[in-house]
Amino acid sequence: MTARTDSTPTVLSVEQALSMPYATLRFVHLGWRVIRVEATPVAGRKSKGDPNRYIGVPVAGEDRHSYYVAPNVGKQAIALDLKTETGRVLLHRLVTELPVDVFCTNTMPSRHDMLGIDYATLSELRPELIWAAISAMGIDHPDVPGYDPATQALCGYMDLTGERDGPPMQCGPPVIDLKAGDEVFAQVLLAMLEKQATGRGRQIDVSMARAAVSWLHTFLPMLDMGCSPDDIRRNGNEHRQFIPVNAYPTSDGFIYIAIGSDAQWQRLSRHEVFASLAQDRFATNEGRRSDKAELHALIAKVTSAQPSAELAAILHETGIPNSPITPIEHVFDLPFVAETALRTVTPDGRTVRLPPAATSTPHLDGCGGELPFAPGYGEDTDEVLGELGLSPVEISRLRTEGCIA
């Protein structure tokens, strides 16, 4: 692990899946210590710990598959049976004796009390602890499971995504999982600032559903301002308000063109390649909206006769925002990604490229953008418990009793 100082914050996280692991990954990017806690093996079940460990292509042994690796680089992993009194005591000792600055969990709230990870219990042990949870609808709705696609369906996202005459669709990336993780990250940083003044931590309760609906500023309020539901629901690749904003065929692929003002439209339609579009009825955004189906067809007729690269050059010359549709396998080749992408190295020496951090940090600059590989199941249990003063003999006894793994 990266060398740490006494001032480095420590995060203890009972986490699985993606929403909270993504939040704590952002703390890794800051150089914080993150210890993920997973359950001990369940009798009769082959897999151990976080189910995401076993999703995708095997990368390092049986418990580190491709879907698990990227959100968990740079962390430590321990396994405790929090259903036992001994397991709960060990976790409580970790909170108080390491000591832990931030406790995180995306376990269903109905299980917090029985596992000894509820805010009341942990804050009594350590009043300065910042406690953060992610769940489907917040701790006031403790029995609702939280899954990104189901939350997209519930909160209207699937009614906004897809072709107008097609079925509802989910967004490609798990945007609500990631939004919830970003909310934990932001709220923890705010709580750290508050603690400097008050000396106390606080409870952070992130509802995936509320976080999702908080993003619908350009949709929900419009219903109270004269827009019908059909005006704002799914619309394919078109923008609902600005015309034309759409993906258009080229002679060798597709290009996305975004006209955001009448001035941009005038610059485009003055160019000789697009001269057929210089019609008075298209001069304003509302005029283009009135005849948008015909306009999209006219633009496609022009673009389909041109190679993508030549169109991009014309659009750049006229100051029109545009982009090719980048295949996912080429995203790492984009210059701004190639310059900032992180990486990790598998136990057998293969380099794995990782998405860049949202912003650069001194820690990432200091480590040259390389983060330790995602930990194996329970890999750091002995080391972390050793910090509590437990001897190898005591740790071995706990493992024999099934309290740790």
C-alpha cells in the first residue's frame, strides 16, 4: 500500500456492488486509507464476500473478476462475521482504535442494527465519526433494495431514454449508482470541514431515488410551465429544446452535431456544403422546431454524402460543436483520456488501464497515476487486526471460530 501519515483519513466501509465502492474509490484518489469490510463465507455458497467479485472475466484468481477490479483498486479488504458478537466487537474496536474517520455502508438499512453498524451505535463509540450510508430510498425506507436499473425505472429515467417510438430503455452507464457515490463523496468532504469547527461528526443518508430525481431540473419543472409529458419524454438522440441537436449518418459512420443558437445555425447554413438549409423558415429555433422532422431529413441527406472527417473539419471551421460517435474500445485513445488515465498492475504483471479521476489530486500525481491492484477477499484481515494488537495465535483462533476469514 501507499505510505501514509498519521493525518491521512481512514475510511472503514461495509460495501459491495458499485455505489459505495465508487464513493470510497474517490477517497482512494485523495490518498485516504480505505478498508472494505465483507462478510465471512456463507455455508453452501461457493462465492465469498462481494458478489461483484465474481462478475465478468476472471483476472486474478477466483475472487477478482473484471467487473470488481476498477472500483476497488488501492483499498484493503478484510472479512468479518458481523452477525456474531465477536465480529461486531472487532468492528467497533477498529472504529475506535485505528481510529476511523469515516464509516460507510450500502447495506440495506433494515440490517444496520443487527450488524452493529447503525449511526447511533457507532457515533456513541466515536462522536467525531462521520457516518455515511447509501440505500434505495434512505434509512426511512429500510427494506427497499437498491438497484440502479430499478431506480432508473422508478424515477422516470427510462421514460426519458430511447427512441420516441421505441420501448423505455435504461442509460448505458449505471448513472444513479455513480450519482449516489458522488453525493457521499461531496457530503463527507463537507462534514470534514464542519468537524473542524464543531469537533463532531454527523450522519449522511443518501437515497438513490432522491439523488436521481434531483437531476431532473430540465424535465420535471417544465410540467408546471405548460409542457405536456410528450414534450419531454424519450426522444432518441435529439435534444428536446434545441434544434437541430442530433446524430446524423455520414458516408463512413455517424457524427453528432449540436446547434445551440440561431447564430450557430446561420454560420452553418452559410457554408456551401449546407447551403440548401439556408431557408427563412429555419432561421429561428422555434421555426426549426416546427419543421424538425423535415429538417433532420435534409441535414441527413447532406451529411450522408460526406466522410466524417471532412464534416468535422467543416463544423470546426464554422464553430459548431460536433463529435464522432467514439466506439467504447477507442475511448482510451482520446488524447485527454490517454494523458490522464490511471492504471493498476495485476498480480501476474499485466497493466490494466483505469478511467481517469474526475480531477487530478496531489496523491495521484505523487504515485504517477498507478494504484495498487484490487484486494483479494479478506486479503488484509490479519494485517488490520494486528493493528489492534491481536497476536497471530488470537487471529488464528478467530478464523477457526468463523468470526473472520
